[in-house]
Amino acid sequence: MTTPLRCSHSRSSVKPDAGAGRADWLHIAREMADDLSTDAAEREQAGKTPLDEVSRLR
């Protein structure tokens, strides 16, 4: 039995509850990777500094 994912999720931050388990972290990591990959090429072509993306990973 797994615990349901409980997190505050917005474009700027993803913070799982203190009791989040490994499955929760993997789910959050996959969501972040999917989200970041959608506009990676566009960011790269524009030569943008990835400040927002880095802050979201912290």
C-alpha cells in the first residue's frame, strides 16, 4: 500500500510533505523532468540563463 502523493505543486516550486516516500519523490522528479523538457530547446535557442529552472530544482 502506498501513501497518496501530497505536495504543493506550482510552476515555481514542488515541495512534498515531510512524510513523502521514495515513490513520491520519483513522481515529482518525473513531473519536473517532463515539464522542463517541454521548452528546453526553446530556452537553449534563446540563450536564456536557466535561473527559474535551477531555483525550481532546489
